[in-house]
Amino acid sequence: MVSMRRNPTTPGGILREEFLVPLGITQKQLADHIGSDFKVINRTVNGKAQITPKMAIKLGAAFSTSPDFWLNAQKAVDIFTASREMKRLPKSLLKKVG
């Protein structure tokens, strides 16, 4: 298992820094465009809401990316967070070959 040393960028951070800011789009404009509540976009951008499959589909359509792009970013954050919360991992059940 490979451990990450730094906290991965949140999907909201990616949304803000790679899409909204460079394209000059406000959170309100995005919310209106994809048919979402502004509060949901704002919480996502501020790292307080996770990307759901439905939101991933909407963002993928709006920015010509795949829904997997957004879900993988969320998964990276989730795995990092979970790994930091776990105190001890079980040993592998597979015997080492060699």
C-alpha cells in the first residue's frame, strides 16, 4: 500500500482553481448553469460537501470532463482521510512468495 504524505486537493479546490477562476465563472453562474443550489456549489468549493455521483455527472457535462474525474478526486480525499483516522491495519492474509 502506498501512503500519501500530503492531503490531496479536494474536488472543490480543483473546481475553483482549475475551472471557475481561469474561466471567470462565479459559483452562482455555475449553480444556475447546472441546475444546482448555490449553497451546494459553495460548500463543495469550500471543502464542506463531497462530490456525489449526480454532481459528478453535472460537472462532467459542464466542463467536458468525465464524471470519474470528479469521483476519483473525491475518492482520493476520502481514502486519505480514512487512512489518517485508522490506528492500525491488519496484516496481510496472503503469504509472501519467495
